[in-house]
Amino acid sequence: MSQKYHLFADQAGQLQQRGMNRRSALMLVASQTAVPIEGEWLEAFWCEECQQTKWYHVHKSGDRNYEIVPAPQQLWQQVTGVIAPHGNPSVGEFTRRQSRLISYNNIKDFKFVG
């Protein structure tokens, strides 16, 4: 079974690269936070030869035709349902560390003033 993540555009240039004219792309991005990109997605496939999961950018190019290439790094910024691998830059290190704690009994980061 493979995993599949859909792509979205949040910049007009991303839509222009896919053939949309500049004006339409600007208007669409201005009216929506993110625009789903139809016929493209990232999908994981199991490689029997190397015994690893590999990620590919799949682009439907016809009725039954697909272009499949290794997933470029920049496309991961346009995927829905994926947590950013380096975390949210607006979240501080303290919050990031606390979110990884297994139990709530660990209070070593809190200092009480008495």
C-alpha cells in the first residue's frame, strides 16, 4: 500500500508554472489561502530492489498517462497533511522540547520563584 499526498499552490508563480495566466493566478491565490493542484501528487512506492520506500512526484499528463520522477525537495513545501520536517519557525525551542515530552511529570524546564 502506498501513501499519497496532494499538492497545493500558495503563490501565483506555482500556478503560472502549470500554465495558468498571471492575472488568473494572482486572483485565485488572493481569494484562497491555498489552491489544490489537480492531477499532481507525491506518492511513496516500495522498492523491492533496495528494500526502501521512495517518494515520487506523479503528474497525470493524459487520460492514462503519468509522468513519475523522484520527488524534488521544494515540492514538500506544497503538500497537504505533512508536518514540516524542521518544525514551524515561529515556535520556540522551549515549546518544541515540551511537545516531545512523553510524560507530563517532567518539570525540569520550569523554575518556580518562591
